[in-house]
Amino acid sequence: MRKERILIIDDDPDIRDVLNLSLAEHYSISAANNGKEGLEMVKTKNPDLIITDYNMPVMNGPQFVRQLRHDILLRHLPVIMLTGKGETRDMVTGIESGADDYIVKPFEPETLLARIRMILKRTTRSLDANPLTHLPGNSSIMEEFQAYIDNGKPFAVGYADLDKFKIYNDKYGFEHGDEVIRSLARILIDATQQFCGPDAFVGHVGGDDFVFICADDKADAVSQNIIDAFDKISPSFYNDEDRAAGFIMGVDRQGNSVKVSLVSVSIGIVSSVNQKITHVAQIGELGAELKKFAKSVGKSNFQRDQRKK
């Protein structure tokens, strides 16, 4: 059974040692010296929970938590703030910065373990997110669709997924495949936030299927940005030989030996401008149809529904 991962951020090596001794039997532990280093490690260690000190050089605990909450892929992570001070104002500052809990040093290891178990259980139960990317899952996607329909303003939904991905997974394995999916998630977030601002929505349907929602007049620019960014990094997912060749050999779903080009991304755009969108199922049906058409092109592209009803 996989051990849940905890990232400890504290500039005091003695505290890091105490925490490690208290938690290592139950969790997989990694550690950083300050908030800035912690932000970098969050992206590589993929922790399930973070314990951070309040006072640290370079970037303190509250500053770290505020930065964490700005990142859509990381904002879900539960954080326990740890400090040697018991003053009320420190507790309030820690909680207001976005920490989920607060423990004063010195602490009893049993108390800390109980708090960790409670927070992890609560997070797992309440978080509607894809476990690989931590993006909102299907329930949140449907709620977001409905909110846009109810609002009545023009919007567009982009359905994006990867082409030739099964054959890539077969050759390189699921760990490499997961990294490709995470890379696409990051590209989708960056593109939507660049053109649509921090309120842009990106959801993970499952596997290599994603959706994004934005103003209709931004959807084409977002889609082209996604395509350009993904095509730029796509070769980096392959070894030198396959990258130089520009293709890999594999077996398709019918069992035939095939030569396929590097993995690409296809996007189908459903717009509320050309036709009236009245229910969420309508978005899914149109999106599946457009994405299928986009995938038939054979390279990264986006297709917009031009039919008027």
C-alpha cells in the first residue's frame, strides 16, 4: 500500500529530525529549509500534506501558504502551520493565509499524528479532483457547465485530449504517460489564465481528457496557445532515437502494427454563440463530436462548431 507523502518545511534541522522520527513510520517524508525551497519541492515530491514552520528566512510560513494557494494545481494541498509562539495574532495570520490547522511547539507526536490523519481523511473525502492532476473532476465540471448556462453570457468549452497516446503508453509505460498528462494539464492552466485571467476553469474528465471554459472570443487563442506549447515540448517525452526518427512503432486497437508520429493534442470547441446551449448533456455530445473530427486530422489542431441553430 502506498504511503501518503508529507513535506516538512522548517529551517531548524532539529525540528526536521523530530518530525521525521515522529512521522516516518507512517508516512513518506521529504524536507525543505524554507518556503521558497518548499514551493519547488511541492512540484517534484507531490506531497499529500505539508507541515510548515511559521518563522523562516527567505520565505516564511504564511508567505509560502499564500503562494501555494495561488497555484490551481497546488491550492488543494492541506497545510499545518507549526510555530514556537502561542500568540493569538500568529495563529490568526497562519489561518488567514490559508493554513488548514495550527500546532504550537513543543507538541506531542500523538497529537500531531491525529491531526494529520483527520486532515488527510477530510481532504480525501471532500476533494472532487483527479488524483493525477488534482484538477476538478466530473462533478465540478458539470456544476461549472450549469453555472455558465444559467449566467446566459456567451461562453465556449474546449474539449482537449491526446492523440496516439495509447501507443506511447504501451512503449514508454504509465509513469511516463502520467508525466505527459500532467504536462498537458499545466499547459491548459497556463493558457487559460494567460488569456482569460485567474478565474479561468480547467477540469480533468479522466485519462488524457480535459475541458476548459472561457469567454467565446478567447477560445481560439487559448486553443492555439495550447497546441503551440504542447507541440514544442512533445519531442522531450521521447528517447533520442525516437525523437530523431519522429515516430514510434506500435500496435493499434485492432492488433495491427502501425507507425505513429509523436503524441499531439486535439481540441473541439463548443460555443454558445452559434447555438443555444440549454443543458449540460448537450455540451458533452457536441464536444465529443468535434473532438472526434479534430483527431481525424492527424496532428495537433482545434475544431470549432460553425453550425448555427
